[in-house]
Amino acid sequence: MIKRAFPGALAALCLAALVVAPADAALATTIEIRPGHTGTVKESYSSFECPVNEVMTGREHRGDENGDTTYWCGRIYIDNEQATTVRSPLWARMPESNSFYTTNGNAAINSRDHWGDENGDTTYGTVILFWQGKPLRLVNRRWTTKEPESNHSSSGGALEVMTGRRHAGDENGYTAYEYATVTLG
């Protein structure tokens, strides 16, 4: 009698565990970055900021400091619910001609200001991403190849946001970007 009752009890226990245990939330979620605001400014003496709850996903520049710079912003959605942003108190200001910037932790770039030519300063602003009150993570950071500043376009992959930029020289110098993948915490 014990032999017959044990397999049935074990099967019932296993079935109860399957019914009660919720599916892994990370497996059931869908993350996407939808196109947001796009803006073009004259590079010298420019200021650009993505709208609230958007982050930079790419940048393009043509010409010297009098040329145009275009920024692309994106909105992050998880299960069709938009993630929110909180402005980070951290920002960086450095000479453009020898700049190397990467965000701290899970911050994404959402603004850039530039004054003058390659001898002027560039400032980056960042935000932290949240979904349902929980911080999102930025993982798998990667740098792009170096491109001439005077004629380039760069954007992240399907789930990537901008987390860094480096530039050397004037408009004939190179620019590269760091992107990171958005994931749940």
C-alpha cells in the first residue's frame, strides 16, 4: 500500500508545484526601444536634450563646428508600458578635442551641450531608467569603431542606448560611441 500511495502523492506534489509556481517574469517580458524625438542643431554653441522619459540612441554629424548634428532619442517599453527616467545629478564637462566619457552604472546619456569649436567644452547629462519603480540595468557595453567626426552616423542596436562617446582632434579627428543593452534588474 505504501508503494502505491507514494507515487500518487509525489505526482500530486509535483503538479501543485507547477500550478503554484509563477513563470519567470524575465522570460515573459518584452523589451523594445521605440523611436522618439529627433533633433538637428548647429554643432557650435548647441544644446540638445531628449524629452522626458527618452534617452539618446544615436548621433550624426556633418562638417566642422558650423555643420549640423542630429540626435536620435528613444523610448523604452517593457510589456507595452513605457519606462521612466530620473535625471542623474552626475554630469561631465570636458574639452571636446580630447574627450572620453562613459556613464556610471546604469545611467544612459540624454543630453549634450557643446560650446565653440574643438577647443570648446562639451557637457553630457544622464538619466537612470526605471520600470514599475524598479531600476533597469544596462549591460554588454560595447564601443563602435572610430569614424571621422566630420562625416559619420551612429546608432545603437535594437535594445541599445548610448552610454559613452569619445572624440579626438577637430572635425577631421575620430569619434566613437559606447552603447549598452537595456535589461530588467
